[in-house]
Amino acid sequence: MKFEWNGFEAEEFEFEGRQAIIVFPEEKDERGNWALKTEYWNAFPDVEINLVKRGFHLCYVKNESRIAPKSDCDVKARFVKYISETYGLRDKCVPVGMSCGGAHAVRFAGFYPELIACMFIDAPVLNFASWPGIDPQKNKGIWDSEFLKTYPDMKRYKLCGFTEHPICMADTLVKNKIRIIMVYGQEDMTVNWNENGRLLEEAYEGTDLLTVIGVYGRGHHPHGLVTGNGVKDNSAIYNYIIENCNKVD
């Protein structure tokens, strides 16, 4: 089904029984670069809109869970191959992941680093002991209906030794020289920076592969870069992606 997305031609279709979307730029990037929104399609899309304006295709395939199980990562890997072969695009994508989308982006990149050109994550959930595990009252609904559905045998006391946290992929990302721009709100009360993104920053310490931008006065939302007067300017993000996505073959 064809439709219009923020002024661009788009198409919705089914991939392995899941909703999938592709947005077409007016003029294709010469290398066939494209971005993959890993969760929350159409949420805070300014970076993606600017990438499409600059020749990137934009794609999405629906997840089974926000908690980033390997099964969702495996579907993404097959989706990348399908998009590349069907539309003549690059066999590497740029994951764009916000919040739980960051969990998906990092897990996907950890399992399939060969499919990653570079990555943008914003206020990423990287430590399930922090979110949703740390607050059994505030996050009870998420824990019961989403986390335990994904990992039915999990108990909170086991989270310290849990090996499926997205942050457990950090060494793999560094080893494979995955370039990342990571943004967070300095007033984020939902996904604690020190318990999530900061851990990835520590893993990348001593490399030039990670750029981190903390946004003063911003909470978990709105994702992206917001100046003190409320004006959004995400040029630092999409320019980073354009500059870095071609640094791998």
C-alpha cells in the first residue's frame, strides 16, 4: 500500500507476517545508504526526515517486543538482506533507536555487526536491571506484560547476572568498530543515564568511535537536540550519520 510520509513517497508491505515500511527519497544517495528505525515508527522523526531529504531511504519492520529479543534481531537481519536486494540499496543500514529502540539497535548490532554502517541512539535502554527492573511499582505493568513475556523465567534477583542486557554487546560493538552517536537528556527521569548510556560510554573510552551529546534541561522526551529556547536542531546528528556511514565498506 502506497502512502505519503512527511511529503515523501512511502510503501507499507508485509515482511514475514510483520508490518514493514519503506520511504523513498526524491533522489537516491549514491551509495544506497538507508536508515532503519528500530522501534516507535513515526516518533520524533526529525532526524529521519532530514536523512531522507539527503537521499537516504528509511525503513521499518515491526517488533514482537520492545525488550529486544534475539528473534527480533534475526528478523531485522533478514529484513536488511531483503531491502538491500529488492531495492538495490547498501547491505549495511544505519539503525536509529530511541529509548527501547536503542536496546533493539545495540542488540541487533551486537548480533550482526556486519550489517551496520553506523548508528544513532537516543536515551537508550541498555540495562534491564535499571529499566524496567529497578522500580517494581512504577514499572510493574511493563515488567509483567512485556519483560516476563519475553523472558518468562526471569526473576529480578537474577538481573545482575543476566547476559541479555543490551550493554552486554558493548565489547562486540567496540571490537567491530561500530561508530555511534548517542544523545541523552540530562534531566531524564525514565531511563537513568548513569545506569544505561554511561556504561556504553565507558566501554568506548579510549576510542574515537563514539560521540556523546547530553542535552541540558531535557528529560527522556523530546528525543533529539533541543536548544534552551525550545528550538530543535538535529543537524549534528544527521551530519554525523552522513559523515560516518561511509567509513566502512
